[in-house]
Amino acid sequence: MLQLDRVELAQPGFRLTADWSVPKGARVALIGPSGAGKSSLLSAIAGFFPPVGGHVLWDGSALDGLAPGERPLSILFQDQNLFPHLTVAQNVGMGLRTDLRLSADQTARVTAALARVGLAGLESRRPAELSGGQQGRAALARVLLRARPLLLLDEPFAALGPALKTQMLDLLGDVAGETDATVLMVTHDPADARRFAGLTVLVEGGTAHAPAPTEALFTAPPPELAAYLGAT
């Protein structure tokens, strides 16, 4: 279980609080106005933005003081976290060993992960030689190999067209299902939340509100969400 125990984030002109939990394996969308703190909340969970109050806990253990690399999570940003000077296979292999000294078995696992996401035969290409959708698939292949129990996504598919984004969301769902990962995904698109996430967190007015069932939330949105959606 992921628990945000009275977490408080603060910077000059910015403050955000969160006090809720989600069960293991949950798929959660974070939605709200730009600048409300969605990305900051992911950064706090990941260890990049230390809270000024409260605690982030995983399975009852506080993550306070742990460096990002020591936390039980993977995080994807809009740029997919791919290194431009490495091949696709090397980028994915980083999920197993950062020094890329892979055993024969580990190399085979990289090949299998790339095949799983539809990138068989593209192992030697550089990220710049891939389409946006292919870059996203490579990033998901690395996540699949890392098999961390918590996956944080900061709009990694925002630049894709509707059809390709739908494909990537479905692939993300498959990957999360295979690893039983808890997923938190920042999005500005209600359709993304409805397609992927069973729960949605509204981040607005200095508060990351408690998760609510996605379909019910968008069917009868509270005033703050209705204002954001332009439904008032």
C-alpha cells in the first residue's frame, strides 16, 4: 500500500497537502490545473522533492531519507528517460544494470522485453531513430524489466496522437498487470483517466484530494473539477 501521511510540500508561492492511501495494484490518475502540484507530488514520492511535513510510506515503511534510486519505484517523464547516446537495447538494459555488464541471461531478458512491447529487431537503433510511440514502448520495456512495485508517470504520452496514446495506455495496463504494480499517472485528459485508472485524485487549491472512483467522479464532478473541465 502507498500511504501519504499528512504530506506537506512547500516552496515560495506554492503549498500542497496530501493525506490518503491507495492499495497495492491500484491504478490512479492525478488530474488538475497546471501548476497545482501534480508533478511535485510525484517528485515527493520519488524522493526528488522532500516534504516539509508528513511521511511517504510503502507497505507501512517510511521512505524518508531514501535516495530516489533506493526507493521501490520507477518513474517515467514526457521525455521517456531515454539516453540519446545509447542503443535501444542498452537503454532497456539499464533497467537491470546501470553499468550494462549484462550476463547472457540478462541480455536475453532485454531481447524478450523488447519483443513484448513490439520492438523486436530495433535493438541497435538510437532513440532519435524511433518514433514517439516507439520511444514510449522502449521506456515501458525498461519498466517491465525493473519490475518495481510502484510506477509513477508524469504525462509520458502527452505528445502522442489519440490513437497511439490509446495503444500506449493499453500497453501500460498490460505491463502494470504483469508486474502487479501500483501506478500513479499525471494527466490533463479525462479520457486517459477513464480508460486507464480506476481511481482519480483531483489536485487543486493546495490539496491533493483523496482518491475517488474515476467514473463516478467525472459523471458527477465536484465544483472544483467541474470548473477545471469547463463544465460549469
